[in-house]
Amino acid sequence: MQHKPLDKAGIVMAVLCALHCLLVPVVLPTLGLMGLSFLGFEWFERLVLTVGLIIGALAISSGIRHHGSPFPLIALSLGGVLYFFKDALGHHFEPLLIVVGASLLVTAHVLNLHLCRTRNRLPCEEVERSVELVTESVDPAPQK
């Protein structure tokens, strides 16, 4: 599985999630008029965050197979925890926790891409292709 598209999707989801969390309180009164009041519900926020974390976990676990560093996974986990408990310190600190959480999620994906490229001196896609070629040459399919 190639993690580069998943990393890019994770970055986009983290940024969109942060914008959503920061802008919904401002536009919440107008969401009901447009039939989009569900965007302000907590279950919707948790659902989007969960999907983003699943995408992140898939991308980073695939990247870890190439670079072996746990730091992207640590950043992803910490960012996810901050997002899930963004209101634990009160509403005054919520925007700060959102920005820090989103920054950690984006950092996890960017670091995953960077580590894979520098570790192998090649994009991970090329490393995957070379591993597939080696396994095919070592273990050819039996012919009938």
C-alpha cells in the first residue's frame, strides 16, 4: 500500500478539521438556516476526526515499514488526543488546543513523508516496487 496519497489526504483532513472547529462557533447561527446544523454537532466532529485518524494510522503504519521511526505515530497520537479532549481545559483554551492538535497531525504526515524519502533516498513508491521485484525473483510462481 502506498502511503503518500494517504498522507496527503490526512494533511487535508487535519486542516479542514481545524478550520471547521474554529469557524463553526462563528457561523453556527446561520448553519440552521442552510440546513447544515449537523455540522455543529459533536458527533459529527468526532466522526470526521476518527476518519482522519484512521487514514493517518494507515499512512503512518505503512511509512514506518520503510523508515522505522515511531515519531510520526507519536505526533499523530498526541494530536488526536488533543483534538478529542480540546474542551477539557475550558472554552478559553479550546482554540489553542485545536491549532496545536492540527499542527501535530500535519507534522505527523509531513514527517512520515520526509523520513521515508531521506531514509531510502528514494520515494517510498520506488522502494515498494523494488521490494516487489526482489520477492518475485526470489520466489517465482510455480509453473504448471
